[in-house]
Amino acid sequence: MKGKGLASEFKEFINRGNVMDMAVGIIVGAAFTAIVTALVDYIITPLIYLITGGNGTNVSGLRIPVGGDRFIDFGAFIGAILNFLIIAFCVFLIVKAFNKMKDGSARIPGRRGEKTVEHAPVCPFCKEEVNVGATRCYHCAADLPEVAEVTVEVVK
């Protein structure tokens, strides 16, 4: 039995939807990284230099010359760490929001004066509460017309 050819495997890989999602994510991530890098390089790092007693572009305590025009730049290193932490925190928030949305615990945003109320699933025959995901009522043993799910109501 002969396996799939390299070209057909590659075609199958490319045609998956998640490959396009990944490509879009990489492009947006690169653009976001450029924004965060600009924030750190042009706003946060100069503030660090000013706070530590520099002129806004250089602090002798954060830049150590090692010969000629070479130096060890702790300010650039601190900037890179801040850059990483800001991006990591934003990615964390995005992943957290995505996971919340994926598991169904995200709330429906309400208008002013409105709130959402969740109702546990109820058997349509005996009107007793049943577990989420049930297909048969625990109380009356009736087959449920559909899988039991929580219902969300918007209340004014």
C-alpha cells in the first residue's frame, strides 16, 4: 500500500482552515509587536532614562562602555523585557477571553439597566431541573426532546 505523496499531503495541510487562521494571527501579531516596540522604545525607555537621572536618551549608569563605540546597554535590555511582558500579558488576555467564549461562560453584554439571568435546564414533562447535557430526565425517566442546556434571559 502506497502512502500519500508529499504534494498531496502539503495540499491537504494548506487547505485546512486553521492554517489561514495561523497566518492571520502571525501577521496581526507582528503588527502588534511593532506597536508595543514603539511604545517601549519611544515612551517607556526614555521615561526610565529620565527617572534614573539621564537626559532622556542616555544614562551613564545604564550604558557601560566596553571599548570604542561598543557598550553594554542595560536600558535596551530592560526595554526588551518590558516589550516581552506587555506582549505576553496581551496574549494572556486574548487567550483568556477566547477560552471563556469557547466554554460558553462569556456573558451577553447588556444595555443600560439590563442584566442577564441564566436558567438551569428543566424537563418539559415533569418540570424538574435536569443536569446540563442530559438526554433523559433523572426524575421521570422521559427522553428529552433535545440535549438539556442552560438558557440565558436578558432582563430589564
